[in-house]
Amino acid sequence: MSLHNPPYYRYPLVRAWDKETFVFIKTIARSNKLPHLIGTDSDKNKYLVMLIRTQKSLHDWRDFLKDTLNQMKETGSIDALSLITKYPGSSISKEVPEWATYPADKVVSDFIDELATRKIAFVGTDEQISEFISRFILGQLSNDWESTILMIWEMLGDGNTLNVKDLNNEMKNFDYLGLFS
């Protein structure tokens, strides 16, 4: 039985923050003023891994996104080091979450756990990485949040490198409103 009516995990854009974030992402996508991710390549990779892993947070999965969006709004950039310091990998539980009820859910949960120890390199320009961050956040606000993570899992396979340009091309499939057109 759900504690909320409607259950927040099922419906996108129910909370005020979700709606405000959608409007903000829509604005930056249409204006093409994407945020700049600041940090070393290592910091950027760790930030992107944490961005993906936030769906399995112990508390509110929005916390990391809220801090990211606050930085984007205030400075037009994202400080990777400050966020990965505030949200260490250990802040993500290894417990199987309540939402993991179907086989695909379990794949996502296991993949998130695997990302805690797997060294991943995101290869792309700063602009491509910024676009991916914005597209990924948009994807997390929709019904297809899990599909975006499954797509990353599938594209990574047994490798350790993700081409961000390819990720963005695939993320276009989740931009149902054509916000990044």
C-alpha cells in the first residue's frame, strides 16, 4: 500500500520541485545555455557516476539533484568536487530497494551497486557532458527514469568507457517533448 496518494515513485512531475526543475531544464535546453561541469577528469567521472547512482539513495534521490540544480541556477556551472565530497559513494545503500520488484529493476539496482567499484571513463567534450547531465536529470523526472539507467548499463557492457556523444544520441529517445531540439 502506498504512503502517498498518488504514489510519488510512479508519477512524474508531482512535487513542486519536479515541476520547477522541468521548467528550468526546458529553459536551459531551449536557450542552449547548458551548465559547465568544473573539475578534473577524475572528479567529473566520479560526479557522473554519482549522478547515475542517486536513484538508489538512502534518503531522497532528489537531494543530489537539488544541490546540482542549485549550483546550475546560481553560477551556471556544477562544481564536481564539492558534490562528490558532500555525497560520497558510501551514501548509497547496497540494500535492495523497495522499487526493485521486476527483473529490470534488479538489473538497475545491481548496476548501481557495481558502479560503486567500477572505474568508468566518460569521454566527451565539456559541452557534451553538460548536455548529458541536463538530459539525464530530465530523464529522472519522467516515467522512464529506469530505462535511462538500463540504456547506460547496456551501452557500457563489459567496458569501462562511455562515449558521451553516443549517450546523448541515445538520450534523445527519452526527450519526448523535443526540448533539446
